[in-house]
Amino acid sequence: MRICVVSQEYAGATPYWGGLGAQYAHVMPELVRLGHDVTLVTKRHDGHVPPDVLDGVRIVAVDDVDRRLPIAPALWARRVAGALDGLPDLDVVIAPEFGGELATYARRRARPPVVTHLVTSLRQLLSVREDLTRLQRSGPRAQVDLLLERRQTQASDVLLGAGAAVVTWARELWPATAEIPTRTLPLAVDSEQVRALADAGALPASFPTGPEPTVVLPSRLDAHKGIDELVRAMRVVWGRHPDAQLVFVGRDAQFQGRPTSEHLYEVAGDRASSVHITGFLEPADYFACVQAATVVAIPSRWESYCLAAVEALALGRPLVATAGHGFDEYAVDGQSALLVPRRDPPALARAIESLLEDADLRARLAGPGPAIADAHRPAALAPRWAAFFEDVAAGAIASA
């Protein structure tokens, strides 16, 4: 099969890549190893020249548009369409809904089947993030992005969800997608690589290395990760465990136009000295921090899946997360994690306290984690992805 993935994030090919960029970089080379022809269409960033081929995946880098223009996303979608028009005989094209990069191409009369990968749209993010400025939420650029996401999703032949929750929510947001066939597939995590990197990494100077227990949130400091709720929960936890340390492992972000770290220190108040923010870390050091955690807490308001949680399970860490969305795909409350309601600091505090106070509970919850993560290995999931693409190309996926 000839498969094309469109993504501005791809580990090894783009200067920035998050969970989605790691996901595609895990799965697509495995599809090549299964005998499929895979092409990546991505953005050529200034000062960064991607290779022509990476792990067997052919790379087509397209010059960027002027990002200062409010209509830049629409102009970029046109360039993506032009690049795809130059790739004949494709069997399937896939891209995330975020940014609507396939909005122009999906409306072509003559094209291969288009799959929109539902990972989390801007429209979904806007409902769970109060850290954005008014311009970010409702300015011209946001309006263009929202339009493109809707157009791409509604013009797709198949919707692929990272889990059931994101598919359900997308159908609520865009009722016109009700008749589009859907499938769900887990995201991939190279659990063996995660463990090897954690063993090779080093804790940064900002990570507390004393005997105190550490509660770690491995994530960029975005509001939808439940960062406010976690600090408020820790203010309760500190009443019984004053020596506990809270560590955010990830990049700082912006909260209504100022550094999120400043906002978190304000929320922590007189316990600000117990809050540590590492900033960006290379993967080995990042995973070393996760491995050193007494408890990993990811109280997200929304996740379509959350690869960071699967990585924590791979490292055998006891996990506290939230119920009702992506974590439900692999974590079972009381068996492999403690799941609490979203936006509920008191419940979150109780869960963290129970783990800090009970070593046996920590061990029992952490026990299933490595096996759960191993089921997400790219080599294990690639055949399922290949079968999905074959069904898409054959028109064999029934409407919902």
C-alpha cells in the first residue's frame, strides 16, 4: 500500500515534535517494515533541513507560508494539497484534525480516501483552557483554524480516534460527521526505549533529590493538563505531608499572556518553594525524572489518550489520573491507577495521599503498568494500523 501521513510534527524530521510527532515516527517505520510505501508531507522549517528518507519513510518537505498572516493556515492547507497532488497513486492519506491541514485536499473530487485522525481539535482545547488570551481564543487566526478543522473532518472518508471519548465528542461538535465511518486504534509507545532512556538519563538540578516523596506531572504546563487542580490538591496534601515535593517536568507555557510558572507559584502561595519546574529536558533526562517519581499525577481536564501516562506505566510508576476520557482506554481504577473526577482537587488530594501513605498500594497499582505499556509497542500495533489502512482503501469500513 501507498500511505501518506501529513503532519507538522514528526520525530527526527521536524525541530518540534510532541506526542503526535512521536506517535507517527513510531508507527510509520513499522509499516515500512511490513512492506508498505510510506510518505510524510511536512513543513520545511527555517534552519532545519529534514532528510529525504528517515527509517524508510520518504519525506516531502514543503516551504512554509508567512505565519504572520491570519489566513496562514488556509494558505498552508493549499500548499499541502498541491504537494499531495504531486504524489500519484496514493492509496490513503491521513492527518490529524488539529490545524485542518487536509481541509483543501479533502474536498477534491478525485483523490484517495482521506482519514482524519482525531487527537484533539482546537475547538475541544478552547473549552478546557482558560489560560489562553482573548486573541488566541477568538481572534482571526483561531477562526480560520476552527473553520479548517471542521471542513477537513466533515469531508473525510473515515475518522480514526485515539479512543472512544474523542470520537464521541467530535460527533457532538460536528453533527455532520454522524454518518462517517469510524475506527479507534491505540497510540504507540516504545516502552523498551522509554525504560532504556530512563536508565541512561540524569536528574536535572531542579529535581529534588532528598528523601522527600515527589509527586510528578510530566507535561508541558498547559491548563488542560489540570495544573491548577494539582497545585490546589497539593495544598491539601501538604497539610499531612509537609515534606512532599511537586515537580512539573516539561516546558513552561503562557497563562493569559505571562509565564504559567508565575501563575503556579502564586497558586501555591507560601508553599511555592515546594514546587519545582524543570523546563524542557531531553528525552533521557525527562524519563529519568518520571522514573524517580514517588507518584505520577496527570489530572487532565481532557485527553484523547495521553502517551505520558502510558510512559509512566512503562516505568512502573503508580499513576493518578482522571476518569471519563482518554485514560479509560488502558487504566482501570483501583487496578492499574487511581482515577478521580476531573476538576476535583479534594478527590485528587485524597488519591495522592493514599499513595504517599501506602507503599503496598503503590506497588500493587504499579505492577500491571509495564505489561500495559508493552502492549502499545509499535511492532505490536503496526499490523492493526496496516489492516485499518487496507480496509480504508478497500472501502470496507462501515458507517457508524
